[in-house]
Amino acid sequence: MTKFILLINQVKQYLSRFKKQDKKRGSPKLIKATRKNVNILVLLGLGCFVLIGILGSMRAIALSSKVTHLETEIRKAHSTRLTPTTPYTDYRLNYYLNDFVAAYFTFSDKAEEQETQIETLNNFYNVTPTIKAQGQKRTPTSLVSAKLLQLTDNTALYQVTYKQKVEDKEVELTTGFSIPYGKNDKSYYVSGLPWYSSLTDVQAKDVDTDSALSLTATDNVSEEIHGRVTKFLTIFFSNYTTDQDNLDLVGKGLIALENTIFHSIDYTYLVEDTDTITAYTQVTFEVAGNTRSENFTLTLTPKGDSYYVTQLLHTIPNDYAKPEGE
């Protein structure tokens, strides 16, 4: 309303310009504006109002857009903070199926325990399976081990080893054991009778042996360097199996083995570089009277009159003796 009054006053001021003095009488005389001029002024005023409204609307839309964008960014940042960064794994199905396998392959030779065991087994089913055969025979069994081999959306395959009493002796059997299952919300159930199956041998056959690791190569490093490296490796592996503080002096970021005795260095192949020596070595350790061999690839850097391990790998590559670039 205030803007409208201000506009009227401006129109009046403009119209006052058309007043002029009467030359004869000397008294003021109002000269009327034409209708065309008035229409132009009115249109200009309305145009100003429309322009002001458009600019105000555009500013409001821009501010609203900025606020919406800011709210979106805040929600995104909040959601990011609340989202766990570690993957979530649900092991409940695995444990549930393990319990079913244990119940299925546990059957006592005592009649007073058998009824309870059968009831426990039937509780896993959503509906107790219909058994048409009459007078099924069950002999005492006990579970030895169960390994989950494969899990699909509705079936689990186990490798089961169990003991079963046959006549007067107990035999150990291994079989594939498939379990159909279903899910209801966050709970599981066995949806039907399980079945036995043969296990497939997953050991690879006819593998190319040309690329197999063979510790027979000899290097061209001098006996003097070999002697220094062997002396250092003996100290290193002694510390590796005894003392963390001493190990820190000869190796970077390593953890000493517990309950282990360094037994011997059985093979070493050295590769000299500009600033380092790579040692491919096989070592024997002893634990509680039993010995085992391990392969190592060690990167050694000179340190005074000795060396320092900057990298340790628990393997020897198949092409360790192949000259670089071949």
C-alpha cells in the first residue's frame, strides 16, 4: 500500500510539470495531460510492480533452493557418519545348521534318551516331515565333524563324518549331507527331509608342473657375501624365535614367534641389487619336538658391517632364479 501511495505522488509531481503561467493575466493555468500520457504512466507503474514481484519470487526460489541443498548435504553427512564402515556378516544361519547336523547325527543307545533326541530334531522343522515307511531302524550314531561346503539361498551342503555302531563294532563314515532350509523374518527352519550325497574330489589333477617351485638353482654371489649373509640370517632367525627386542634391532615391523626353536637354514639363493640383497631361503623350525619347513623372501639392506631386514615375505616365487627382464 505504501508503494502505491508513493507511485501516485510521483504521478502527481509529473502532472504538475504541465502547469504554466498565463502570459496575459499572470495567474497559473493547468494544462491537462493527454489520455495517452496517463496510460503510459499507469502501465509503467504496473510494470514496476510486476518486475518487483518477479525479482522477489526469483530471490525466494533461490533461497529455498539453497536451503534445500543445505538440508540434503546435512542429511548425507549425518547418514555417512552413522553408516558402519566395517562389513556385517551374519553367522546365525551357520550356527543354526551346525546345531541341526549335531542333532541329526547324535542318537544314543539308551532308550530313555532317544525320545528326547528325536523331539529335539523335529523342533528344527517348520512342519515335521511325513514318513510313510513303517518301523524305520536307527542305530546309535555320534558326530565326529561337520564342515559347511556350500550355502545357497535354500540349501546347505555339509561334509559330515560320523561314527555308527554296526553289529558289535563302530565304524566311521563320511558323506555329503544336504539340508533344505527356509527363513521367516530373522529366524530359520529346516523345510524338509535332508539327503545324503557323494562328495566331489576338489583336488586339482594334471596340473602343469613346469612352473612348480624347485629349490635347486645356484647363484653367482661371492662366497664372502654368502658367508656374511648366512651369518646374519642365523642371528636373525634366532631372534625371530626368541626375543622381540633383539628382533627389532635386525628387522622392521616383525613379531617374534612364540614356543618355536630355530633349527637350521637349509637353502639360500641371493640376488644382489644396487642397494639391497634379496635372500630366498628355506628354514626349519621346531615346535614341541616336531619340525617344519618354511619359505622366506627377505630384502636386506646394509647396516654397518651387517644387514637389516626391510621386508619379509613367507613365500618364494617360482621364478626366483630367473634373471630380471627375462
